[in-house]
Amino acid sequence: MEEVEGDTSNTPYKVQFIDLDKYQSIGAYENTFTSAPDNGKKLTVKVRNMNSSGTVILNVYRGTEDFGYMDVKAGREGIRTFAMNDGSGVTGDWKVYITTRDGHVMNLQVQAGQH
């Protein structure tokens, strides 16, 4: 499994795991789902930070594999796309986790899908 750098992938999702969740809270956002190889060769997670100030921290896990954090600044969108090293369909149990460093109220839109 590898993260595909710089791939914004506007391809429509074959399967949408997180369908534009709108989330507003101080607590962390967390969502889990399972991908299957027949649903596509890439998996994309998009997070839009709807706040006018403050940075949120996006982390994506596949099983126990931690792909590290990405900062998403206010008014911006963070996009992470993943693909299997061998070019096969994406598999695995995934978790999307979003939080802050300073505890501010988050206002997010979250999507994830396979294509």
C-alpha cells in the first residue's frame, strides 16, 4: 500500500464510504470502513476545513498501518489518495481520524470513496 502523492483524483467514486459527512464538534472525528478489490484501484479521502481559522489534523490508517498526519488549514481541503503497490484493487480496514492540536471547534466536510 502506498500513498499517491499529488493525486487529487476527480474520478467519480465506484463506492462511497463516507458521503459528505458534515461534522461540527470539539471532539475528534472518526469513521471506519472496509474496502474490497473489485471496487477500484484507488481510495481517496477528502476533508474540507470549513472554519475561518484553525488547523485540523487528518490521519488515515489501514489496519495497523499509520500513514501519518496531514495538516488542513482553515478554508482548505486536504486530499489523500492510496493505491496498492502491485496495482491491484484496494483492500483493507480503514480508519479516518481528524482532530486539532489546540481543541478548537472543528467544522468539517468529509468524504471517502474507492474508484
